[in-house]
Amino acid sequence: MHDNAVGFYAGQLLIFENKGSVNVLSSAAWDPTGRFVAYTGSMGKKPDVFRVLEVSSGAERDLPLPDGIRNARVTDWSRDGTLIGIIANQSRWEYWALQGLQEGVR
């Protein structure tokens, strides 16, 4: 049993953890197989987190964002599930295709 609470505010999913921290999910997208969800948000005091969650196990993996990226939002996955599309603000808003999961971990 989890002691977390979930809520919505201004179009964002908020997760209130029993440790007192608040996680804000700003975007999410399912991979083509339905096994993984890529998401961005702020996790406690860590802004601009980019993670992939394996739905069946609950295992999460941090994925690196390019230097200088702010306000990243997941938009989609490539058809083969190897790339994850995001929009992000560096000096201006741009679309990026970032390496998702290696075939060996799919």
C-alpha cells in the first residue's frame, strides 16, 4: 500500500509522496509496445527530470537531457521505440529526438 496522493493542477499531474516531497509530471508518452512510459517533470528538488518507467515492474531509468535544456516535454516515440521525441527550450523551443532504450533492455 502506498501513502502517496495524486492530484491535478494547471494541467499537470502532481504526486504528493509520504516523505513530504511533491513530484510534478509535465508530460508523458507510451512507447509503441505499451511496455514503457517516458515522462518529464520535477521530482522533489530535481527540475527537468527525464525518465522511462517500465510499467510491469515499476522500474524507472533516468535518461540524460542535452546540456542547457529546460522545460522538456515528451511528445512521442519512434515506431521502433528507440527514439523519444521531446520539445524543449534551449535558446528557443526546438524538437529533439533522443536515444530512448537500447534494444538489449527492451
